[in-house]
Amino acid sequence: MFTTSKRRAATCDLQIADLPPELREGCRSSVRMMLSNRFNQTLYDYGFESIHTHMYPGDVLVFNLSATLPVEVEYGGISVRYCDFHDEWCRISATMSPPEKILQAYGLRLLEDGVTLGYETKKALLRYLFTMGHMIHDTQQAYPPEYYRSIFSVIPGSAEFPSAARPFSLELVRRLMRRGVVFGYVVLHTATQLDGERPLPEYFRVPYRTISLIERARKMGRRVFAVGTTCVRALESVDLGSHTPRGVEGYTQLIIDENHRLKNVDGLITGFHDSESSHYDLLKSFQPPKLLEKLYREACRLGYRKGAFGDLCLLL
């Protein structure tokens, strides 16, 4: 979804979680959670399985339904990574151009810019990727595709794993529902940027029901939590009161940083991001920069892990 650059030093060198928590502890919800409260400038260390105790009846949790695609494919010994997906074309990243004859055998064609592939239909491309592609991973070994999905990953389309929802188990969902927490859903298909790029336009859809849940929560004084930075970008791209009965759909170009004033989201559940990334910039719309730095230093001191299988933070 977002890009990285070299414009600032890292806040903390968090280690990558190399093993899925269900293989280490027996359950994917067995990760840690650092709560950061901007109102009293205080940090709290919890187990993620206590997440329901931090929610109130009527609070809204919004999840991204997008599922990650196996976007790495080899053509004639050349590794190609698909970076985003449109109806008839997509961008790729490769050390050198893949052989055109091999691409043509799969119904693909390299366009003039050398970094874009054309194809007949997006549906055919996705079917091909599920047959030939491999998952991108940040660990020493790759795991089967199901490890790169959450229980909410039902609509294929993302080039990167929206991993914040991964620790939610069915048991945690039941606890949240019994507490009176309401669930909303969006779709935002993540794109992969090359170094130095600003966030690319990404396809998103916010259904009418989710918008209605947010409007009702606002009237009742309840809170809206985004599960992952992708949900923040989707929800903040919506102007409440100006939507149609079908909701809002399109490509968002919204860039969120410390200058962005949040209008639809109160809190965020997210993983730990590199301080050079625009994921980290987005966090500054929820927390003052100095508190974020304190959060990351404390997480580092306590041995928190980052990555798809890593720990989370709850920003209030």
C-alpha cells in the first residue's frame, strides 16, 4: 500500500517475527499488543487476546476483506513481482524484462514503458496467478498461502498482505460480539510501491452498511476503529452524508500523515512499521510524533516483533 524512503533514521530496530504464532503458541491470536493513549500520553503492554476488554458496546471495528494474491512469478528464470491490478493492465517489478515469448504464451504482453503488463481480463490473470504465483514473505522461509490470510480475507486483489486482522480468531470475534462491538467491512486492494514513490491510487469500496454504522456510532458517541492502515485510507476517503445507497467505490489517492485531520476513524489497530515508511507517517494522524517514538522504543525494549506474524499496537 505505501512506500519507503531514506528521509529519517529508524526509530527502533524491531526484529521480524519469523514464525507464525499458531506454530509457536498454538493460536494466531497469541501475539502482544501495545496500547498507546494520546489523551494521557501513556503506554500499556497487553496480550492481544484482551482486545475485547478495551472495547465498549456500540464501538465499531472495521476490517478489510481484501485477500493477498501470490504475486511473484518466474518467467524463464527471471523473477517478476506484480505490484497492482487494473482491469487490463498491471505494474511489475523485476531486475530485467521477462522474455516476451514466454509472456505471450500466458496471454501477457509487455507494454512500451517496460514496467507494465497488459492482459485480456483481470479475472484470467488472477486465475493464472493462483496457479503459477508464490506469496511474498518477509521471513526466512515461505509458508502456505493460508498463513498470509486472515479470517476476513475473502476477496482476492491485494499485492501486499493487509496483516493487521490476522490475529483475530473466531473465539476473539465471538468475545467482541458478546461485548456488543459491531463489525463493519471495506475492501481496499493494496498496491506495492517502488522505493521513493508516494502511495499509489488503490481500488477501494466502502458499502452503504459500513457508512451507516459509522454515522450511527457518531450520533451515539461511540468509537470507530480501523483494523489496519488500509481501512484508514478507505474510510477517510469517504465524505459522510454525500454517499449513494450503494456506498462509495473507486480509486483513492488520499495520502494520510500528521497534517491529516481524521474525520471518520477514532482508533487504529495495526502492526509495527518501519519508521521510513508512509505507513508510519499515517500513524502520526493518530498519535503525536514524540509519543510514537516512545511507543516504538518501549516495544523494542520489551521484545515486540514486526512483520506479517508480528505484534500489534492499539492507538487511541
